Amino acid sequence: MGEARRATMTDAAELVRLRGVFLGATASPEPAADEWRRVALNVLQTRLAAPYPTMVAFVVDCADRPGTLAASAVGAVDCRLGGPDDPTGENGYVFNVVTDPDQRRRGYSRLCMTALLDWYSDRGIRTVDLRASPSGEPLYQSLGFVRTTHPAMRLRLSARDA
């Protein structure tokens, strides 16, 4: 089995590629427009290089394809007002947990998730959220994630003309 490492800005293009794999599996078919890729690459390069990052990724390199990532887990820190259960108000959010199809069933997502959860813990973050696909749910449950009683809601705002 491989080893998870913290991604650097030089991994950004591969993280975007894996994001496409993820989106292709969850939003069939993969989005055709490439604008999102350019924006995602810029965001990753900037945020992964920050001295005190609020977005990190942990990755496993593909052993038989140098320069290629086999798997990733990306996480961000969301800062809200603190409360009795969490005085700092900092929460973790996990997204883009994905393994290349030909690299699956080797424990790579678990390695990436464990490294990401350790990073959150080292930072003092007490609460970590994610949205689980049916295929990912067993992994997350084995790591201690539980369903919440708070249903998610979403509003999509349209862009305003400047």
C-alpha cells in the first residue's frame, strides 16, 4: 500500500484531474466546460501554498505512473462564530475524496482521509463535516462519521451584472 502525503501547489493540476474523475462519477457526465478547471487550478495553487492554509489536500502517488496521483482527499477550514460545543468556531469540511478507477480497493482513500483528519485534529478542529456518496459511506462510518439530524439546504444565487 502507498503512503499519504500533504499535497503541494505542484500537485494542483493532478488534483484538478482527480476532481474531474470525481465529478464524472457523481454528475454524469463529467462537466464539459473547462472554465471550472482553470479556476480550480488557480484556487489550489494559491491556497495550497499559503503559509497558514485553510485548504489542504492529502494524496497518494501512483506507483506505476510517476507524476500521477492515485487518490486524494481535500479539506477546508470554515470559520464561524464559536459556541459552547466548539469555542473556536473552526470546522472542517471534507470534499473531493477520490481514487482513480484503476487504483481502487487498495486503501488509498482511507490513507488520505486519515491524514486529513489528523491535520484537522492537530489544528484543534473538533467538528468535521462531509457529504457522503453511497459508495463512500462505509469508509466514513468506519472513521467515526455519523449522520446528523440537520438536513442540508441550498440556494443558488445567479451572478449579478456589474
